[in-house]
Amino acid sequence: MGIVPLKKHGFGIMKALKIVMAAEGLSITVMTIFEVLAELAIPGVMSAHLSEGIFWVGMLAALLVGFIAALPVNYIMISRGLNHRH
């Protein structure tokens, strides 16, 4: 989905793919690593079932940690020109 706006702005398919892979791949990787670390750090989350509150609290906490960890990565990439052109 990220390739379409880049193609509309005149990027070739390979250049658009490289930009999207770099931007999305790095951001998602950092976010996922920090989410997993947060899930491991909160006692009981990894063994909890969907019906338990600790599962949902842990998932929410992990999502927030992952989001916050990915913000600087996205900021740096945008400041270096690796942003999407929508």
C-alpha cells in the first residue's frame, strides 16, 4: 500500500519498493522487538488466556511501548528523507 503514493509521485517500482521496505521494515521491526520485550517483562502476560484481564493489559502496554519505541525511528527516517509522499 505504501508503494502506490510513491508511484503517483513518479518513483519507479524498484525505488518505491526500497523506500517502503526500509521505512516500514525498520519501523515494524523496532516496534515488534519492544512489544515482545514488554510482554516478557510483565508477569503473567505470556501465560494468560484471552479471557483474562492481564492479557489485555499486557497487550495494551506492549502496544504503547512499541509505538513509543518506533517514534524516534520514524522521526529519524523522515528527517533523512525516507518518508512517504502521500
